Amino acid sequence: MDDLGAEPPKSGPGAGAGKNGPGVVAPKTDSAAVAAFLRANPDWLADNPEIYRILTPPNRVHGEVLADHMAAMVRAERAHAAAMEERADDVLAAGRAAAGMASRVQEAVLALLRAADPLDCVTGEIPSILAVDSAHLCIEAIMPGTLPLPEGTVARLLGGRQVLFRDNVTDARRLHAEAAGLAGHDALVLVPAHGPPALLALLARDRTVLDPVRGAGALSFLGRAIAAAMGRSWGGR
């Protein structure tokens, strides 16, 4: 009498091998099932080339068919190595880019320390140092050399963040003044001063210059450095 509760046999080259788990030698019955499956589906390995990476190659090559399988295993391993190399290159490129931004920020901080007027440094020197098209200090107050913002603008734009990168600049005239026509990508950096809320607005036509991967931490430090530099001059303005 048939067992009505029995599970139907599984299909695929691993049918019957589930109890053994990975790394355990399959019994002969399982090996026979895998061999039968592959004979019935000769294109299966070609359609699943990633399997070649976990197969053990034969010790010796006999005939064209085995040679083809060994070549497929080599191709699969080379493809995997190339993918890993590309991923490593991407990581290294991002690291170099971040290091480049950090180096430019260091130069900008040194320029702030040398400057007699930090505001002139922000608008005159920092754009060329950071390779951006413009830089403006925006503040929720009326102060010469800055762009005035309505009360609450800094909190609304940054939303508690230290740095905000944007690809869609909708308020370019308010934040970037005469450079608004160049608006492409910008970065808004909190300037945590003790006075009215303020931010540094950086504008660049080239997105790679203001890439979020490249240095949010460095720009955040620049914002704090500007606040420190401005501390000695804001009191007299």
C-alpha cells in the first residue's frame, strides 16, 4: 500500500542529499541520483556556472569533455576574481576621494587661520581650495558679508544633520546669490556658532566634487572650524 504522507521526490542535482549537509560525502545512492540528473540535464552546469567554483577538479584530464569542464571552472574562478578586484578598486577609489577631500579641508582650515577676515576667506579662498564654484556663509541674521536667512531656515534645511548633499537645488538664489545660475549640486554644512543659526553653502557644477561618499566628515569639521574662526570676529559685527 502506498504511503500517502510521504514527500514527493525532489528534483535537481542535490535531490536526496539534504541530510548530509555541506562538506559531507554523499552516499552512493545520492551520487547516483546526481549523476542521473546531470545525464538527464546535460546543460544544467552550463546554465549554472557559479557551481563550478565549489567543485573539485579532476586530477587528470581525459578527453575534450573533461577539459571543457575544467576550462569552465577556470573561467568561473577568473570571473569571481575579476569581480573581487573591481570591488576592491571601487573601495580604493572611494578612499582616495575621501582622502582628497580631507586634504583640501585641511588646507581650507589653514587658510582660515591665516586670514585676517574669515568671511573674506570663506567666499574668496575656500571655493578654489575645495574646487567648488562658490561658497557662502548663510546666517539667520543681518550681517555684512553673509547671506541672510529667515528664522528657522537652517533647522528646516538640515533637519538635524551636520552636512546635507543635494542634487536638486530649489533655493539657489537664497543660498548661492550670484552663483545661482551655476546651480547643479550643493552641500549645506552646519556652522555651529553660539550666535544665530548659520550654514556654509557650497555649490558645484560637477557632482563628483560634492559626493556624499567623499567627505561628509571632513566638511562637518570645516563647519566647526569656520564657527571657531568667526567667533573672534562676530562679536564686533
